[in-house]
Amino acid sequence: NPTDDLILDIENGNMEKFIQESWWISLQHLKDDAGVYINGKKVPAIDKDCYNYTHRKLFENESYNDCKVKRFEIFVSENGDIPFEGISYYRKGMKIGPVDVDFKIPEKLKGKLWGYIEFDEKYEIKLIEIENNTHFGVAKNKKRTTTYQNMKVFISERLKKSLIAWKYIKQDRNEDERLSNILSDMAKEVQSLFVSMEFPKLGTGSIKPDYSFRLYD
């Protein structure tokens, strides 16, 4: 007893598009007659290389903290010739959901930018812990976790540098200098904190239990 909305999505092709975007990585690796079928018709796999991109950039085997990235690829097409839109993360070849970034993407790139990111198996296990029950997005309040933030920072940094290099956004020199000064001040405060708590000079002394701290504002 499928709902009318589901039947309509099957008939108008929306279901096929949804499957192609959700499992485009997995569909490419299926052999022989294996696949996803709708009314007996096999859903064709999307080939990301069959589009007219203006720019593309691939990052492989990189990391941010304990976030180990197998590949992160970004695509821009001036004429909108892209298979999907936005930056999404995938696990086991399946799209889980979009990822927020730390800066505003220019309006002129709407409908012209997309990308995907995949991780090593160890980090995929951590990502499972923040997924919602349907595995199509992040669970409520889980975007504050270190797991999500590591992924977000990795994507934001590399995406912003790429867009600057492609001249879609300008490098804000004043902002860079301001952030550098903030980091320098933070480093001094943290070092003072350790000294006040009688920690030995870094790299010396006996091994102590793990110690963690958080910084606000």
C-alpha cells in the first residue's frame, strides 16, 4: 500500500534521481545484473567524470585531528553542468547528508558547486554514532560533536582555499591577521595556564594521565 506521493515520485523520475545521488558511489562498483531496480528498470549509475566542469580539485589521504579522509573532491561548473549540488559526506558509498561550512558560499555559485567526501573505516565508525535513525543526516544536536566539527573544519578550509584560488571569493588579509593574533594570544594563555598548574616544560617530566580543556569565546 504505497502512498500516492511515493507512487508519484516513482512515475515522475524523482525516485530514480534520489537513488542515483544517494548511492552513486556504490552503483559504480556493482557487477553484472546487480543494481537497484524501479519497476524492473535498472537505475543507471552516475559517472562524475562525464560533466563539463570549469574547476575541480581532489584531496586524497589527508587528515584533520583524528579525521582521516580518503578523498574529498570539489567541482564547479560555470554553466551548471553538475550531477548534484552542495557538499555531502558519504559512508560505505552511501550519501548520509550535506555538511555545513564556516563561510558564506557566494550566491553566484548556486547550482554550480558540488562535492563529496569519504573517510577511512575507523572514522566511518565514529560517523555512525552521530547519524539519525534513517541514516540520511546528522542526529539532532550532534553537529556540536568533535566528530562533526572535525569534518566541517576540514571541508571548510580546503573549500575556501580552492574558491580563493579560482577567484570566486577574495582573500581577506585583515581577517587572516586578526585570526593569527587571536591564535597567538590563545597560545600564550594556554602556556600560562599549564605553568600555573605546575606542568613541566613540554617534552619533559613523567607521563601523566590525559588532560583536556575547552575554550569558550
